[in-house]
Amino acid sequence: MNNPPHFKGFSPIGLSEENHPVIINFEEYEAIRLSDFEFHSHVKAAQIMGVSRPTYTRIYESARRKVAKAFVQGRTIVFEGGKVYFDSEWYSCNSCGCWFNHTERELNMEHCTLCGSTDIEQFFDNSDQVVNEDRCVCPTCGNEIVHLPGTPCKNQICPNCNGQMIQKGVYLTRE
């Protein structure tokens, strides 16, 4: 997932807040975004999310049912949790070489999540770069491999340096 929603949910107008909210996980939000906002097929959306097509369809169907429930019953929708990995806010530690992702944007990243060093650098998305979602790239050595559908790039290990791969197109460069 590139980024979580920029808001925490939706609330119906004119109803009391006493009813129980409908919780939509981040992966469900992402499924709706990919299929209904960006108009990707289930096959393409599954590849982007790094899951199988049947798994994607289950996530998408769950999200649609929750949205329908909230609309019909006038319930608040809240976005939270789930099994997600955000491809933004990348940092590198100059002390231990660790690459890590910081998802809590409201908090400043001040130290390495592995060794605690404050000698860290943030990397930024290069908007001029062409997005290629069918390749994984090693942020350490730059080696690229073909993306295996259904397997997130972060689960791939670089054959050259044993670093953790990331999805090409979200490869982050120094600003």
C-alpha cells in the first residue's frame, strides 16, 4: 500500500454517534481504491497488493459488504489496522545499514528502529521516475529482479547482496 487514507473515517450526518462503527482495514480500503477509484482489474490489483487474485477478491468483497452495511444502517466507517506494508517514508541508517519504513507520519523519525542510531537519512520518491510494478529492486545495490505475482517484493532477497527488495516505482532516491 502506498499510503494510508488521509482521514480516519466517515460519519453519517444527522444520526447519533452511539452506534458501533464499521471497521474497514487498510487492505480493504486499498482494494476499493485500486478497483473502484483507479479502475484496475482484480488481476492487476492483486499484483499491486502482492496477493493472489482469489485473496484480493475476498478482501474487496469484504470491503464492499462493510461499506454497504455502513450506508444501509447509517453507521460510521473507521479505517484502521489490517495486514499492510506502506511503501513510503523510507529511511536508511548510516550506522548499521538498516532500511526501514516509517508509517506514523505525525511523529518525527529520530532514530534507527534496529540499532537506535540518530545517523539516519530519509529518502524521497522521485516523481519523474517511471513506475514499473512488475520488477523488484534492491535499495542497497540497485539490482533488479522480475516481480513474482502474489509475492510482495519485500519478501524477496537480493541475490547480489542479500538485501531486502522493494517494489520498483517506489524505489526512493536521495533528495
